[in-house]
Amino acid sequence: MWRPGLLLAILVLLASLRLYASTYTVILVTSILMYIILTQSWVLFSGPTRYISLASAAFFGVGIYSAAVLGMHLPLPVVVIAGALASSCLALFVGALTLRLRGIYFAMFTFGLVELIKHLLLWYEIKFTGTRGRFVVLVDNNTIYYLMLATLVALLLVAYFIRRSKYGLALQSIGEDEEAAAHTGVNVTAVKVITFAISASFMGAAGAIIATRWTYVDPYIAFKSLFSFMPVLMAIFGGMGQFYGPVLGSAVFAYLEEVLITRFPYHYMLLFGVILMIAILYLPDGLVGLVQRLRRGGWARGQHANT
Amino acid sequence: MIVTILDIVIAGLLLGGLYALIAMGLSLQYGVARVFNISHGEFIMLGGMTTWTLYTMFHINPLVCLAICGPLAFILGYVIHRTLFKRLLTSSESPGAFESSSMLASFGLLFIIQNMASLYWGPEIRGYSYLAIPVNLAGALFGANRLVTLGCAIAIGLAFYLFVARTRTGKAIRAAAQDPTTAGLMGVNINNVLALCFGLGAAMAGIAGMLISMCYPVNVAMGLEYTIIAMIVVVVGGLGSIPGSFIGGFMLGLIGSIVSYIDPGLSLVAYYLIFILLLLVRPTGILGK
Amino acid sequence: MPILEGDGVTKHFGGLAAVSRVDFKVEEGEIVGLIGPNGAGKTTLFNLISGALVPKDGTISFKGQKIDGLKPHRICRMGLARTFQSVKVFANMSALQNVLLGSLFGTSTGMSSADAVSEAEKALEFVGLSEASSIPAKGLTLADQKQLEVASALATKPELLLLDELMAGLNAPEVAEAMELVARIHDRGITIFMIEHVMKAIMNVCDRIMVLHHGEKIAEGTPQEIASSKTVIEVYLGE
């Protein structure tokens, strides 16, 4: 595990970024931090429980829209919290409805959720507000950066404490054998729903923060299934068991996206799709798992990496 | 008044026929091959876009395209299963693990297919006009293309249902869906049947796409919504039940037509409400176990 | 008052009655056996008692309270634990973690993590798996996994323990060890209700035996009564 000293050093480095880095770098790192939040939140729930959520984009989008709706009236930190709350409420609803049932229902429901909310918002905007999309209050890049960094630190702390607590054990047991976990006294539905809501709240927060950089949002911009796809890709590629797997995956793909998006908009998504398939087929524990196996000498299937 | 009702009913049956086709295809892939194919809608899109290309560039009659899109989609689906999903099946440690990893793999497939299509066709919305001649039915006018589409959807759906229920291969498919191991021991070439079913499901998607292109405009992003609708129909009809998907498709089609008449932007919302209702009351669906 | 009581318990799967109007009673401190040919409905009955399934008809009470329809974790916390026919352990978690889950979540009153760990260690010691505490469950032999499952169940401090084919797949010395474990659990004051196919074990250990066939209870009595019952012999020989 990473020593606290190393982590602190990295934190200091990141906190002082604007002192030595260009604006472009700050913006890029903000994107990377955002993706790390999305991926790590996704792993928080879907990692141990093995319930695949395809709704990350929905929670992210709700956060974005919260900023769009409230940004003119409330200070930014309040908006971020509102975004987090709205997303977690949505997650509580979805979870209470589908997490009592088999995982496939959960996957299906979460998959369609992004489109559903998009349609609902479009309909609402056309019918009632007469506008299409909204303008978001502009915030300077440094504020966005620090808010994103603070949110990420909060997430990592929450994730750490959950994993070390008895709920971390419960989450893992749900993924291993849910029926046995229930018979051992774990209230599996409650644990799932609450963890799902916590993970959604961070996605909502990230959305609310980044929206202020986009200046204009409409349902098509806020609710893109790409944002359900990216966390999955990053987690599987980077490795789901370890803390730093998602960080690695996020950094790699956020950077790739940044580099490729302007000149090769379709190619890069195609490439990502291919990489996801390759990762599923040949990298069961992600890049981090691969490195671990190589370190142990040989290609023998290592233990499920999950400390 | 009667005309409006007839209009809604015909539109509902048309939509229903299409929904039944795509839902049966997805049900086949999930029920037998146990792959929850999130990229199902992309095969529909390929069917539609290919037909558009064949008609507008090569002037091939869309109905002839049926005989092209179907087999092509089948081959594509069959090959994808034999290479990708078969490999996942052997390397998965449990059925649950395979269900997750195959679903994620199909998620990747969605992005691959959609973006390859975007590179080839571009993002514009395409359409063509074929058989848009008005036909008089009980005083109301309907496009011939819509009636032909309706007829084809129902005919193919019925034919497929009979195939599964009556023929020997159909029996093998049902056996494989029930219990792959035992079916394999009984002499059913299980690898073949799984890939066959996956391919068949893809073929139905391709054909549905072709039929859709006859009545509606198409574009490379159209697949997602159809996948979601197919999923909802499959749940409504009952997971793993092909007759259920057939009936569920028509149910949702009629409801969609009624809702569209009241407010066109709300059909997906209506479908989701039904989805939610079903999950609350009877998750196994109408005909599910 | 019996610690466990079932009245007219019925469960259907599709058109088939897996369990049909079964009445049963288990008194505190007893060891009751449940036998019957394969497919008789024994595990289904256990599933109905533990909350894994909901009965179509009939009621089940534990310590005087109705438990049919309750979720498994509630029933566990009331003091009813079970093991499964297909050994259910958490494969990638260590033996200690497996048992720790029980002591953290399954008891009627909670306890601190430190206490939970020591309770878990005691449970592991009771079944003889102390040395294996940091080995992942999938690395244990079948016999050890079965003992691990028992330890997890014991960690929830049950008053009634349902054992589903504890001895299946074990060789002779392992069966003897399992029988001895059952006796020691009984000495602790825990009531036991066990499904078994190993006749020697059932006959020697149980105070009473119930026989199920095609979902119905066809006989009940002491081991001697059951061994000499014509109905039971026919059912088993007729298979």
C-alpha cells in the first residue's frame, strides 16, 4: 500500500499546481481528476458488489443540470452539494426499485436511465420553459480545479473508510455470494442502495463542478452515454481491485481523449471500444493486475486482487 | 373519430410488429446464448443504414434488401459470437461472471459499431421514399410502405415463432436455453446452437432495421433507443420467453402509439413507467417463470 | 413452546408442489433429523424456514414469532442460522473474514469490531480451523469449507442451527469428525435441525427424525421407529 508520506507529497504537488503549470495543464488535470472521480465512484459500488451500473452518465448529468438550474441563484459550493444530493436521490429511487432484484434488471434499468432523463428534460423544456438548454455561470479555472481536487480527496477518504469498515466486508460478501451474505445477517438491499447512492452523489458533484466550464448545457450535452462508458473502460483497463487502478485508467484515457478528440472524434471512441474489448478478454484484473502478475513472475492466474 | 382510432391502431400495430421483432431477437440472444447484447440496437441501425445505401446508391429494391440484410446480419452475429463471446465463455469462472463480462463486451461493441458507422455514413439523418403511395382503408389513408412493413413484421415474427416451436432445430434451441450442459450431452452441438441463436437474433435486428428504414428516417445514433425499448419489451414479456417478447412488443407498440397521439415526446417515458410498474409488481413479466 | 414450528407449509414451483402442507415442530435442545429421497423437498423446506423462499401457504414460527415472509438477515439476527447443501463460503475472503461477517452482522445485538474479531477467532477455534484463519476460503478442502460454514453460522450466536447435508462428500474419518462437531454444538445448548443422507450419522445423533417424500411428511418418530417403519423402508427401497 502507498505510504502516507507519498500520498501527502502528491497532494501538495497537486494543490500547488497553478503555481508552476500552464492554464492548459490545469484544465487537463481538472479533466483527469473529474474522470478519476467518476471511475472511483463507479468502482466504489460496482467493484465489490459486481452489480454493473450503466447509469454514471445519468448521475453526472443530473449534477450538470443542477448547476445549470441553480448556478445563477446560489453560491457554487451550495450548487455542488445540491448536485450531489439530487443525484443521490435519483440513485436511492433506482436502487430501491431494482436492487431487490437480479443484477440483470439493475443493468437494464440503469442503461436506459440516461436516455429517459434526456427525453424527460427535453419534453419539459419544450413544453414548459420554452427554452432549449441553459447558460451556466462562468467560474474561473482555478476554482474549478480546487473544487474538483477537494471532491476527489473527499471521495478517496470515504472510499477508504468504507473499505476498512464492516460495510466494506459486507460489500465484498455481496459480490461473492449475496444469498450467503443475507443469511449471515447482512441487510443486503440496504447496503447496496446506500452505497449506490453514495457513489452517485460524487458523480453528481463532479458534474456540477465541471458544468461551470462548459458555459452552455442542454439535455444532449449533459446526458451522454459516453460518461457511462468511460468509467467502465477506465476501471476495467486500469484494474478494479486496487485503489490506484482506476486512477491509472482515468489518467491514461482522459489524456488520450484530450489529445484525440478534436482531430479524430469518431476514431478515438472506436479505439476506446476496441481497448475495452481487449481488456475484458485479456486483462481480467486490469493493467494493475497484469503488473502484479508479472512481478510475481509468470502468467499464472494470480489471486483476485482485492485488498 | 373512427379514422383517428384506426390510425392509432395501425400505427400501434406497425410499431408493435417492429418492437416484437427486435425484442424476440434480444430475447433469443439472452435466453439461449446468455449474452445481454447492449449493441443489439446497432445491428438495427446497420440494417437501416445499409438499406438506405443500397436503395439510394444502387437502386436495389428495399424488399430485396430483406434477403441481403438478414443473412449479412446473421453472419456478422454468428462470427462475433464464435470469436468474442465464445472466448469469454471459456474464460469466465461462473455464469454470473460471464453475464457481466459479455454485457460489458457488448457495450464495447456498441461503441465500435456506432463509431465505424459514423465514420462511413456521417452523422446526418437519412431517409428515402419507397412505396409511399397512399392506400385507402375504410376511408382512411395509409402509406403502402407502412402496411407492407406491418405485414412483413408480423409474418417474420410468426414464422420465427413457429420455427422455434415446431422444428427440430427449434427444439435444440429450446433445449439449449433450458440446460446447455445436458443439451450438449444429448448430442446438440452446443457451440453451434449458441452462435446460431446469437446470429439469428442479430438477423432479426437487421431485418427490423431494414423495415424501419422504409417508414422512418434513419441515422447512425438510432440504435440506442431501440435497444432500450427491446429491453423493456423483453422484461414486460418475461425474461427468456420468446412468445412473451412477441406479445409484449405489440402491447408496447399500441401503448406507444396512443401516447404519441397525446404527446409525441413522451413515448419513451411511458415505456419506462411500464417498466417501473412491472419491476414493482411482477418482475418476471407476463409470460416469465 | 417449541423453538421452531411449522403449520401447513406449502410451496409450489410452477405447477409442481415442492413442499405440501408440512407440519413440523422442533423443541429446544433437540437434534431433529430430516431425511427423504432426493427431490423430496428437504432443502426447499429449509429455504422456507431461513427466509430464502416465501411459502405459498402455511405459517412458520420461531420462538413464538411468525417468520415466514421475513428477510433472511432478520431471521438470522433472531437467532436462526443455517448452512447450505452447496457449500456457500466467500471464496476470495480469508477464513477469518468469512466468520467475521457473521459476528459483525448476524448477532441480535451488535458488537464492537474488536469483540467481533475475538468472537470470530473463537468460532474458528471451535471448529478446528484456527491455523487456516488467513487462507482464502477457496483454498480450503471441502471438509474444511464445510466447517468454515458452520463457524460462520456459529458466529451469529444462533439458538437454532439448520444443517443442510453437512456430511455430503466427506470420507469416513471426516464424517466422524462432523458428527463429533454436531455433538459439541449440541452441548453448547444450540438446537439442531439437520438434513442428512448419511444414515449412520442421523440414526446415532438425532433425538427425532422426520421423513419427507414428494414434498409431504410421511413419517416422524424416534430413530428406532423410523428404522422399522414399513412406509419409510418402501420409500427408500422403492427408489
